[in-house]
Amino acid sequence: MTRLPELSPDTFAAAARRVMTRCDELARVSSDDGAITRVYLSPEHARVNRLAAEWMREVGMTTRQDAAGNQLGLLPADDPDAPVLMLGSHLDTVIDAGRFDGIAGVLMAIEVVRVLRVRAADGRARSPYPFGIEVAAFSDEEGTRFGKALLGSSAVAGTWDDAWWDLVDVDGTSLREAFREFGLDPGRIGEAARRPGEVVGYLEAHIEQGPELDRRGESLAVVSSIASARRFQLRVEGEARHAGGTPYDLRRDALLGASEAALAVERICRAEHHVIGTVGQLEAFPGAVNVVPGEARFSLDLRGEFDGERDRVWRAISHELDAIMGRRGLRWGAREVHSAPAVFCAPLLQDVVRAGIVAGGEADPATLFSPAGHDGMSLGAVAPVGMLFLRNPDGISHHPAESVSAPDVARGIRAFAEAVAHLGAEPLV
């Protein structure tokens, strides 16, 4: 089978309406009144897992929560030992989030199963392909609670680092303690890992989180790669002195040094192609209105299409910080808190995603690099990865104004289902 069976256009429109309604329903599951905040191993995490499991079972999947707290649903193949094609995204959010980042991809994957499933002689739903279809609702893609992104998908990829158990949230709760409070056993985390050959591929649909498709006037795109990333916590040390009594020639103002450093990050990265640097946090100490700041701390998120270019830019930033702090009589240091290599989408999976988009009527879909990180960065360790982007009006994401249209979701579900059908004709197994 290389194409879907003939289906009414309303099949995909109805599927998109369900996705949009369920995104609204999940948006109400939040730890913050009036905002969407849903973090790893929280009561809200448990609630959305239960809702996702209910919707997975509705389309005939068997469900389970794995040893890392990921919610999984399986549409089995005829052969119970067949590997799976994994579809999915994440259900956790940043603080004061939008309602589609990650969430739309999970719900679209469930709708793809609804479209593709067939009935076995015993009446149970099954995959029509030589592989099962598994939907993964990953947890903690964002890293909001413990500061380490991709925890759920890293467990599935078998790349869990035991050093993470000592990570703590703002309340001082360790990751190990949070696991136990959620009802998980830290000693069983290895059970979440997939063995080689168990997953033949990973496909993810996601809003673009940038304006390129909107600027092109196009609804869908093929993703070529996911950005490499490095994150740092930086510290600038100066001298705290009286704000009124200290003349400028004696000041060693750590906040001004950090501010100049943030501007240098912007200047250096704006001159690059597909390297993006962001200072998202900045604190001054002692933090009094009448004291020259003696210390400043700030973050740096650095992303690039290629690892080498990203690293070259970090060296340029480091050199510039040496110069800035030297002029101002300050000291600085950096601690790297996250590093992930670029992940390139498999040519075959790019091809089937492109074929799926074309089957829906778009003759020449764009191919875009993703500066945003995704669970596919982890899954690339155990399976080929492919991604489909949906138009995100004005590129607004990680913000309550984040949006996607129901017609684009309908086109995306069809393209996603067509991509799986194409793989069914040329399987990875």
C-alpha cells in the first residue's frame, strides 16, 4: 500500500477538530491559574497522561506508562514480535506556555492511528504494516522543572545519565525524590530503554516555532535536521560598593559587564548563518537599589545547524567576553549545563514526509532546518528520525499567543498518515 484508501475530506477535518478541542482540554490542566504550566512528575503530568491513555484506547491501542513516566500506546502488527514505528511528541510545557507545542503532535499521532488501523478477525485494531505503530507522549522535553531537557525521550533512547538523579527543582526536590513521589522506581529506569531493532523509525509532527512557513504562505514543510545545542550558566564577578559614593572610574559593575556580554552575543550571532544565541536569564547581586552590583549571573542558549559552527561561535563569544571583562576590571566564568549534537533526519523519512505532503496537494514543499530542539534529538540514538512542520502564525511559540489553524492540522494529519503508508510499502524492517 503506497497511498491511503480514498477517504472523505471530512475525515481529516473531523480529526483536526478533535485535535483542536483536545488541545484546549489539555490546556486546562495546569499548575498555574490563568496560564499553562505543566512540568515533569507533577500531578498535572499524571492527569494528562491519563487523558492521553484514554484517547489512545479509544482508537484501539493498548496503553502503558513506562519507567520514565512517558505515556505509550501501541497498535500492534500481525506479528506480535514485530518492531514498531514510533510517532509522537511531548505533553509537558514551559512556564506560561502555548497550547500546541508538543501537544498537537501527540494528538495528531493518535488521529493517524485512527485513520490507518484495520480490524483483525478477532475484531481488535491492528497495524496493516509489517511494523506496529506506537504513539509516544513524552515527558519533560522542555526541562522546565529540573533544568535538563529531553529526560523522557533520553530514557527511551537508553542514554539516561545517573548523575541526573541529583538534579533539584526550585523547591529543593531531587529528581530521585520526584520519581518516587510520582509512583516510579528510580531503580527501574533502564526498563524504559529500547533495544536495537525494536524501533524502526521515529516520526514527529510539530508546529514550526518560527515564521518561515507563514512568510512563505505554506502550511507544511519537511524538516532536514534538528539544531545542535549548548547551554551555559555564566557568572561575572566585580565589586559591590555604594551607589552614590562610588565614582565611575572606581566601579567594577558586574551587571554592566553581563549586559555588554548579552549584547555581544546578539552581535556575534546575528552575523552568522543558522547560529542563534539567547540570553534568557539575568540576575544581579546583592540586588539592592543603592548598591553597585558585585556579581551577575546569566544564561546562554546557543544553537546551530552544525556542531562545528556552533562551537566556533562559542569560542568567538568567549574571546569577546575576555575583552569586555578585561576592560571593566571584572572576572567571568562559565559552566556548561547541556550539550546535544545536531540530529539529521534520515533521507528515507524526509522522502516519505515529502511524499505525504505532496499527496495532500502541495506540489513543492519546503525543507527547513529546525532551530528548536525536539524529542527526536534523543530518539536519533536508537532509530532514524523524520519530522513534519506545521505553519505557526508569526512564529510565536513558548507563549500563550502560540497558534496553529485547524485546516493546517487537517493537512498535517493527512500528510503524516500518507508518510506512514509510504513506509508501509517500503518498510525499514
